[in-house]
Amino acid sequence: MNFLRLTLLLCLLVPGLRAEEPAFAPVEDVAGLPRVLLLGDSISIGYTLPVRELLAGKANVHRPATNCSSTGNALKNLDAWLGEGKWDVIHFNFGLHDAKLPPEGIRHAPPEVYGQNLRELVRRLRATGARLVWATTTPVPNGGFISPTRRFGDIAEYNAVARKVMEENGVEIDDLNAVITPHLAATQRPNDVHYNEEGSAILAKAVAGSVIKGNGKLGGAGE
């Protein structure tokens, strides 16, 4: 039984015990290795640990100890997430929370606002000097209707907006939507946007590959 499953089991058996998200554990940098920052929502939380495993000994892989949520939330918290250190690669995605529709989607951003926010995020991220990699937003099942209170706009429309912004700004694109789509039946949880361990592993392999692609310090790592 792995650590995550054991922790979840203990939380079920011991009243009042709260699970800590392993992906949020602080990372102590290994000197001389590139620093990688993963930014994104709960989908990125799912692939953070396997990405760290794939790049172990090759990169220091960090993420904020939170669900980064929407572009609006990112603009408010970006400085704190970036911190003071130098980043070699920043792999980022925002989309599912922006695409949420009322009444549940309190952070909902129409496509035009989403595009404006992304442009500002790219501007601020580029100022770090890091190599930027954008990840497309993964699919929402059932045509965007998860439940009466969890509804989403057209993810294809949001991805089209994001792709336009990234191409205009020369930002590399990691097409996680295309990567996971052939595996949805086996990996996406029923009536949910999230993935099982197999799905997160598939996404992690793509993320790790996009991080090392064209990076002199990481070239060939994980292959």
C-alpha cells in the first residue's frame, strides 16, 4: 500500500484526522539542478508527484501548496507563487475554473476575459526569464455538465483562446488535452474532470517530456 492510500485510509478510520496533500510537500533543492515550477489546478496536483519521480535527480520540481484555480486567482497570487528564486522552466495551465458556469462557478471568466488574463500572465511569467510551457486544458465529460451545480463552458473554445495567446507570444504548448483524450474511458473518473492514477501518470509523462524538450540542462532526461 502506497503512502497516499495509507494516508487516505487513516483519515477514514481516525475521526478528525485530515489528509495532507503529498504534492504540496516543500521541495528542498538539490544544488546544480534546474528549477521547474508547475502551476495549475487539481489536474496538475494529480500529476505533480509522478512528474517529480520522472525527473528525480534531473530537476527540482516545485508547485504552490494550493490549487491554483483560475486565471483571476493566478493574477492575484502569482508573485507569491514565483517567490524570489530563479526558475528555469515554468509549466502552467489555467482553464477548468475559468470555464465554470454559474451558479457554482464563482470564478467564471468568459472567453474574452480569459484571453486578457492569459496575456497578462504570460507577460509576468516571461519577466522571470524562465522557459515557458503552456498546457492545454483537459476534457470535461458529458458535454460540460457534471452535475446541476458543476457546469462548464466549451473547453475547446477556451483551448482555442489559449492557443492563440500562446502562439502570438511564442510560448511552447504541451497539448495535454490531445494526450489524454484517447484514454478517457479508462482513466477519467465517472462524471468528473479528474483522473485515476493511470491518467495522472499519462499526463505526467507528457509534462516531463515537455519540460525536458529543448532544455540543455535537462536534454535526454526521463527518456
